[in-house]
Amino acid sequence: MAAGCSRRATLLAAGALLASAMVRTAAASESAASRPAVRAGVLKFGTVSWELDTVRANGFDRQAGIDLQLVELAGNPATQVALQAGAVEIIVSDWLWVSRMRSKGEALCFIPYSTAVGALVVPAGSKIAGVGDLRGKRIGVAGSPLDKSWLLLKALAADRHGLSLDRDAQPFFAAPPLLNSKVADGDLDAVLTYWPFAARLEAKGMRVSMTVADMLEALGQPATVPSIGYVFREEWARANPAALAGFQAATGQAKTLLAQSDAAWQRLAPLMQAEDDATFRTLRDRYRDGIPRRWTEEERAGAAKLYALMARLGGRDLVGDAPAIAPGTFWTGGA
């Protein structure tokens, strides 16, 4: 009899727990349904995922009244297509692309994500001390001949040293992982690459000869203008101001946490794919270096100035038919 009572009590308790769990699940589902969904197109192992994963893991999106959903896509072109097709609300891209789309009649907008761009990296024992030493050197360049960092490096070489890097050096354009492999094997004398790949080389003992910020400063351009940012459709932003404000609040919290807490980074280690502690620390520190500190009219004016330079360097192939940055490129709150 006692055993039967005990079994009945156990079943009742289990039933109560199950019912309670179902109520909590239903309540959570109802709560999520009441929050506007914000779908962000990301690359699975891209640096943007570090920030947005931090948002979700710490419930910053719930606190901000939104339901952030990450949509993994195969590459940057795929994220742009997804945004244009309405499959996601937000992606990360640069403001040059946003301005070009606006000049074509597609109203996209930009808010800052990072000031980090990239760097020129050389082997530790290299005699390359500056741009003037690149004559005759094999330079790996991430991306294409229209890569913005490459255009800046060419402009600086021509302005300061009378060098035409297209003619006086040996540029090699390829994907960043291949460039990292080639410079490690001694097949390249220098690599101009995006900041996460530059950080990986730096962690292996290679030397940063010059950052893109250094190039900008040397060319008399603002060096702290956020280069890449969160991009969204203006129509969506005007129709969903609370969702956009919530996204900005949630990502702001994530940035603050990642800037201050080393422990917050430990959870991100699988996403970072750092092969050793030195790489982990360098990626963390370079991300922190790129957190935008200001976004005022001064920075936006600086971006407009930089756009004019890029339009001159890259021409129509880079910026299309717009000689100046398109009005409305930078979102300032819907005014």
C-alpha cells in the first residue's frame, strides 16, 4: 500500500512538473510571439556572429523587447541578396555599398558596427618598414583590384613615394585564407587583408606594418569612421522603429559586455575557431579595438569626405554613377 501511494505521489509530482514546464514553454512562446522578430543574416563563423550570439545568450534581445533570430548564409553576397529579397531585416556591409544602392533607388540605411578594416602584414624578419619598401615585392591582397584597402594603399604609395603598385610591385588577389597560407610559406612578401585574418597572422608572430587606419590618417582622411555597419531597409525601419531601437540597444549591451568581460569571450571560443590561446586573445583584442566610440555628425561628415576619395580612386566600378554619398545613407533616427 505504501509503495502504491509512493508511486501515485511520484506520478502526480511528475505530472505537475510536466504541466508546469508546458505552462512555462507556452508562456515563453507567447512572450516571444509578442516581441517583434528581427532576422539578421550572418556568416556562421563571421565576427558579426560573435556579437549577435552574445546578444541572444545573455537575453539582451528579450530585455530590449525583440526576438533576434540569426539566419546563417553562405557569404556576403548571399546576405545582400537576402536583405534585398526581404528574407532578413538586417545584415552587415559597408556604407559605400549602401550609398550605391540608394543611388540606384533602393533605400537602404547604415548604423555603425565596427571601425576595424584590415592591415598590411609582413613576416617578423621582413625589411619592409613602410609603403616605400614595397617596390618589387609580392603583395597578397584580399579580394579584388577594387578592394578599398588596396585602393588606399596604392594612393598612398603614389602620393608619398611615386610608386605605382600595379606596375612596381607584384599584387596577387585571392581569398584571405589562401593569402595567410602563402605568406606563412614564404610565397608572399606582404599581405593586405581583413582584420580577423591579419590578427591570426599577428598571433603567429608576424608584424603589422601598417593598418588601414594608418593609411587613412596619412592621406588626411578620418581614421575612426566606422567602416562597416548594420544595414537595413529604410521602409522597414520607419515601419518598425521599436524593433530597430531594440536591436540597437541589444547590440550596444553586447558590445559593452565584450569590451569589459574576458569571461564573456570564453563561451565564444568555438565560433572564433582560434587554434591557440595567442590567436584567441589577438582576435578578442582586435575586435575590441574596432568598437566604435563615437557616431556624430563629425564622423558622418568624415565618411562623406572619405567617399569622395574612394569615388576618385575606384571610379564607377566602385561607387556607380554617384560622385557624392547618397543622402540618407546613414540612419539618424528616422528624422
